[in-house]
Amino acid sequence: MFTFTTGRAPRPSGGTQLRRIITVLSVVAAAVLAWAAAVPAASAAIIPVPGDGPYGPAPAAKGGTVQVITAGGMPGWQITLIALAAALAAATAAIFLDRARASRRTITHTG
């Protein structure tokens, strides 16, 4: 049996702390995604409007010319910025995972 003379529990290693932080962040991200998926479904109610009265349907307007905007989409600089941010996030995650795996490896001596 191990006893500690200081009366305190040992501090977790850096890898343990990193795994706990990643776990907490993933739980928070999952909660935010679940909330974002539930909000549109909850607010998609159709509210009936009475037929006659001040809140009834609007009268039909006379027809006129309508200009349709045909240009749209996302500018190229925004696409580049998103791709750059994704690449940096992936590289950072790869470095952290590589360092965490390297810290767990044991060194074996032959001879």
C-alpha cells in the first residue's frame, strides 16, 4: 500500500490534464451542437392567423417588375481564411496528439 507523507494526493501528469481538458471541451461542443440542432425544430411552429380582422391576410398588391439578384456566394478570401483556419487547427491537434503519444512511450534498452 502506498502512503503519502504530505497529506495531499499526487498531481496528475500533463497528459492526464490534457485528456481531461479535451474531454470537457468535447462534451461542451456536443452540448452546443445538440442545442443548435434542437432550436430550429422547436421554433418551427405554425401560428394560425384569424381570417378576418386587423391581423388577417394582406390584400394582394399590383404586379410590378422584380429584379433578381443573380450574383452571390462566398468570396474567395473567406474560403481561403476558412481553409487556413482548418489547416492550423488540424496541425495543432496533430502536434498535441504526437506529443501526448510520445510522452507515454517507454524507452527500452537492448544490450
